[in-house]
Amino acid sequence: MTTPTTVIRPKKIFSFSDIKEIWQYRELLYFFTWRDLKVRYKQTAIGVLWSLFQPFITMVVFSVFFGGLAQIPSNGAPYPIFVFVGLLFWQFFSGALSETSGSLIVNQAIITKVYFPRLLLPISSVITKLVDFAIASLILVGMMIYYGYAPHLIGIVLIPILLLITFMTSIGLGLFLAAINVKYRDVRYVLPFFIQMLLFVTPVIYPASIAGKYSWILAINPMTGVIQSARAALLGTAPINWLLIGLSFLAGLVLLIVGTYVFKKVERYFADII
Amino acid sequence: MSNSIIEVKNISKKYNITHERGGYIALRDVLTNIAKSPFAFLKAKTKQAIGLEKKEEFWALKNINFDVKKGEIIGIIGRNGAGKSTLLKILSQITPPTEGEITIRGRVGSLLEVGTGFHPELTGRENIFLNGAILGMTKKEIVQKFDAIVKFAGIEKFLDTPAKRYSSGMYVRLAFSVAAHMEPDILIVDEVLAVGDVEFQKKCLGKMEEVTKQEGRTIIFVSHNMAAIERLCQKTAVMDNGQLVFLGKTSEAIQHYTQNVAVNTNATNLIDRKDRKGNRNVLITEIDLENESGEKISTVRSGETLTITVAYKSKKGKEILKNCQFTVSVKSLSGKQLFVCSSELTNKQPLDMNSDGKIKCKINNLPLGKGKYVLSALIRVNKDIEDWIEDVAIFEVENGDFYGTDVYSSYWEGESVLVKHSWENN
């Protein structure tokens, strides 16, 4: 007979059983994601089209002002496609970050009434944003055809790695903020501002080369590596810098570990303080 | 291996009451405090670190021990704030205990609220899946039971309507129906039956009974509804002030509860009661029940005159209290509100009162049947609740000549309201 035995003790130390638990609850993870997507588009007139509309308009506005009027260099690629590659990853990152950090507060009614691994909520937020990313990528495919870029084989291999880095970075930072947000609600006021600042220190609207000999400072930000490499792989603006990818991966991993650690440390008490 | 399905050993739960104003702390405040007085902050932190700091501690649960065997239905009763809900939250892993250990052998389903995770934008069909998944059902299980859930709730026609368009009754029915179809080994149920109409409550109780009898499921059931507890549970635990004060046969437990716990009569000094709500500038100091001749009593007959005297005292010196309203309400032991007597209803002008005194509420022709009843008292000044004590006193009603016919009502055993009426032969 296989009766699952649960022992409830004052404190649980992080262990690999947590990962096993998330796997056991994968259906709930699916339902959370499904709910978020479904609810988001239920009351909107054009529904899923928003996922296309938003990045597209941003790209157009940026191209007109930054590419056209301000003449920001784009390493030889047409500015619209140059900025769109950046935007695609940036919007995945910033969207995932803000959704993750608010995920516990939004679901507090559930947290105080039912047990499930709390990590499911932030994870499902990121997956929701990944779906948006996938939809918005269609625009990129269209633009690549329009501008006549053929993807390299290496580019197609590299994209999942870059997505993984973005995933680790946003969820790592997001878990950290989500845990703080439970106690200090200032986070939701600071975050939009913080994300806006981050946009300017990440080479989304400009190439990293613009910073000259200080561009290494930008490299601390894992999103720099992601966006630079995505451009290199898809548009061939520069040779792929494997060292940069490695560094970004490492930085993302560190953020993920720190974020998970902080989250797990306060997780058990969410229901008491939320 | 023992044959207990749940073993609770020395469970205690402590809460630190650090921020009185409640809600959440703003990081801004913490930071400004540090900036303003860095030394005070450091001192507090060091004190905290070496454990000198006097924190206001509150033990919501203290040394709870009990075992539950497979197939048992255990009821838990106790006053508000006795720790019932905290215990259920620990059992369902929502919050960890501070001390102790619980071993659970089996899948736990907890139902602390009806319709957890229901989303108003989603349709009934979608909500069944979402709610089911949140309650721990697999997708396969939900698909299997889908038709049964819909039928039980009786919402076939509205399956594809968003839940926000449901009447509250439909909402509750659907939510409960999903919950009733969970199949965990152990089901933990909080006061969820309090919602919904009586008919549906009965249906749910029936369903729960059926399930336990047939499939040997273990249920832990918290309720104020003594009738439901009596009907469902063989054993019942009584909780008071975070402690388990009685565990045994349900009938004995209910007796213990009504005699010792329901109204905290051992702490005779009302002034010592801590479970008050309101601003507490004016406090209720004493509640007395008197009969027609002004004698203090604890038992009264149906149809007699009952006078409830509320003594109060203001904390703000001798100042006259303007615009006061006094309210006492009567409920049955099972927690059902029966009626309210309020000066707001009887006096057009609000009362101006001395800072310290007594006020009497006279009920003519007491319209209550044989049984035990519980009083709550409330004082408002300028519409603000100053003091509100629930379950402030208990009294017993014996059969009496309510109808003036010398015939005592024998239709209903247990607490009920009597109404004067007449029959006319046309």
C-alpha cells in the first residue's frame, strides 16, 4: 500500500523533495497558467492580439524616435529589427519580473486557504509571459522575412539558452521581490520605476558598443548578454561572444539561487503575514 | 506502525504581535526609522539577536495532543478565537507549527473556505476545473466527476456563464459541490456549512455522511452548528484559549462546552475578558439578568419578563457620554442569531449617559422556547463601537405560559422563538 505520509514540523529545510513536490503539483501549475492567460484576455476586445500589438507599437515608436530622429547606431542592422530583438527579450524579462513579484499578493486568498508549493505561483507567472513571448516572436519572424534575414542554425540553438538565462534572471529577482513584497508592500511602487531604470542600463534601444570601454559594466547585467547574443545570433551584428553568454548564465544562476533561498526561507510564513 | 491516521504531538503555535496597527509595514517606514535613529535601531536589533527583547507573544495553540483513527469523524468546537482555525491551518500545512510534530498518513484535502480560487471572470465549467485543481484533484479525477459535480450543484443551464453573473446561492452550491467530490483520505472542513441555504446544507451533510460511511474517510470538522456536529461526529474535541480541554463522545463534549466554555463564566469578572472589539473607551463591566421583582436569575420561563442590566464605565473621566446606543442580542447555543434588542430601534433620540452607570433592557413576554441561550452586548457612542463582547452571558429558559393558555409548546425541543398568534374560525 502506498499511503503518502506527511510529517508537519516547525521548520522545513530546503531539499530536493521540493522539486519533486513541484513535479507532483504540475497540473496545478498548468491550471494557474491557464487561468492567468484566460482571465487576461476575457475582458479585452481584441484579446490575444494585445500580445502582438504592444511590442509592435513600441517597436514603431522607438524606431521613429530613437532610430530615426536620434540616429542611435544599430551595428549595421536596420534599426526596427535591431530594437525589436531587444524588446522581445526585454518585455519577457520585465513582464515576468513584475508579474512574479506580485504573484503572492494577487493570490493571497488562495495562499491563506489551501496548501500547495508556493513556488508554483511565481513559476506560472513566468510561463504566462513566455507564452506572450512566443506570440510576439511571430512579428520577429515576419520582420526577418521582410528584411531578408535567414536565421543561422546556431541562432536557433542559442535562443532556448538565452530564454533560459532570461527565465533564471527574472524568476530569481522576482522570487526575491515576491518574498519581500509579502511583508513590505513598497515593492509594487518601487518596481515600475526600477524596471524603467533597468531599461536604460540594458542595451535594448542602443548597442552595448555605445558605452565604449565601459561596456563591461553593462555586462554585469545578465540581460545585456542575452540581448547582445540574440542580436548576434539572429542578425549577425557581431560574432557570438560565448564568454559573455557564460557570464550571463552564471549571473542568472546566482540570482536564481539567491532568490529561491530567500523565498524558501520566508515561504512557510507567508500565510501568517500576508 | 500505529493505526492512527493522524498523530498530533505537542503542537503549539506562537504569533508575535509586533505591529499593533495591523496590516503591512512599509519598507519606507523601516528605512526612515533607521535613518532617524540608527542607534536605537541597532540596540533593538542586538536585543533581538541575543533574545532580550520583550516581544508581545501570543500562543494561539498550546500543547495540543490527539490521535485520529482511520474512518473517524472528529468534531472541533470552541468559542471564536479558541484556536480551532489555527489548528486546521496547521493540519492542512498552510502555516507551520512553532513546536511539535504531526504525522499524517494519507492524502489530505482541506476545505477552509468554499470556492477558494474561484474567479468571477471564468465560467462555471472553467471554475470547476480550476477550483478542483486547487483543492488537489487531478485533471483526470475532475473530468470523471464533472457531470456529478454539475448535477449536485444543479447549475446545468449556467455552465458556460461567467461566475460573476451567478447568484450567491448558485456560487456557493457550485463551490461546495466541487469540494464534496474531493476524495482525499482525510478531509479537513472549517465552518463552510454556515453559508448557503438550509436545504443545500442538509444535502451536503448527507453527502459527507454517505461518503464517510461507504469509503471510510476520516474527517475533521469544525463548526458552530451543534446539530451538525451531533449528527456527523462520534467524537468531538473542545478547545478553549488555545488548549484542548476535552476530547470524547460528542454528547459529552457538547455538554462540557455548554457548561464550561460557551460562556466564560469562570472568569466571573467581565472586566477581565480580553475578547472585546471596539475602541474600548467605554467598557461593559457587568451583565445581569433579573426577573420582574428585580432578583438576579439565570433561569427564566417562557412568557415571563426578563430584564437585562448592562453596567458600563467610561475610561475618560466624568464626561457625559453623548449619543449612546446599547444593544444586546440573543442567539442559540448553536450560534444562530435569534433576535436583537437595541436602543437604536426603540428610542428615537439617542441616549446621553453618565460616565459610569447601568442601563436596563426589559423584554416583556420572553418569546423563547425551552433551552439555553447566549447573550452578546454592544455599546456605541457616536456610532462608533466602543465595546462589543460576544457570548457575554448564558441563560436558560424553562417552559412557561407564553400563550396565556396554560399550554406549553411541546412541538419543538431545543432553542426556538415563540410567536403570539391567533386562529380564527370563519
